[in-house]
Amino acid sequence: IAEMVTTIRRALHDETELNRHAGPWCRFCPILDGCAEGSTAVTLTA
């Protein structure tokens, strides 16, 4: 988990985008409204 947190903090600091991997957990994501991959995943798994 520490590695994931470090990666997210670095991306936020550098203002870079992370790779997105859609899946069934996307429905709980706070950036779902702006994420085409997540929106598609939610539609397909509904």
C-alpha cells in the first residue's frame, strides 16, 4: 500500500496522469464522472 500511496502523491505533486485500469471497483471511484474507462466499466458490469 505504501508504494501505491507514494505513486499517487508523486503524480499529484508533478501533475501527471496515472494509467487507469477499469474494473468492477470503478463504481466507487471519486473521479468516475471524468473517467471514460470507468464509466464504460460501470455500464458493462451493471
